[in-house]
Amino acid sequence: MSDWLEHTVQVEVEAPIDFIWNLWSDLEKMPHWMKWIDSVKIPEDNPEMSLWTLKSGAFEFTWKSQILKVIPNQIIQWQSIDGLPNKGAIRFYDRHNSSIVKLSVAYAIPGILGKIMDNLFLGRIVESTIQADMDRFRDYALNHKSG
């Protein structure tokens, strides 16, 4: 039996929403700013699917994810359909001169991890890591912004 943990983090980026949307929606670039994401592959024959690899220390997890909902410049919602159970959404808010990017992610703790660490401790590690990922995304976006 797995326990589900959920986290929501956000960052404000001083860049237009279409630019932020285009950066984030290119999922294969995620390893540039997401510390634990080792790779994301999109099958050419099915752009609604993606194959993910997460690595942290001795742990490696893979999963296949399906896009459930896309509204350009607003939301990308997903859920895993195979491998590490997870689901979530990334939401985009236009603030005219800047954009808010809000990530909500929920994941099941595999039994072995639950035995090694208590969920509260693990949750704090994950939340601080994904907040740092969002900060890295902001820096990545600002470094790639033209004009």
C-alpha cells in the first residue's frame, strides 16, 4: 500500500506568458531545471505520452505519463499510467509584465521509501527540491529570454 503526498509550489518570472508557456511545454527540456529529472522522452508517434526517468542518489524511478488536459498559456495536467504513480498540473497566470508558474504534484510513496523515511521528512525534502526547481526554471527562463 502506498501513501500519497501532494505539494504545490510557485514562482514569478519576469517574462511574457507565451515565452514561459513555450519553455515549459517543451517537456524534454525539463532536466535543465528539475534536479531529479534525468530525462523526458516524447514518442514521435504519440505526443500525448511522455517517458520519464527520475534519479536521486541510489534511487531511480521511471514512469509513463499521459497529458490529460492542455489549455495553451493556462494549464498542462497529467497523470502517470505506468511506473511511479504521480499526477498533477502546471498552471500559468499572466501578470502582463510577468508570469506566475504554479506546479502541483502528487505522488505515491513506494513501500520501500516509506519504510526508510517517514513521509513528513520525505515531503519536506521533495517540497524544498521542487521549489528550488521552480527557482531554477525562473533563472533558466530569464537567461533564455530575448530582447
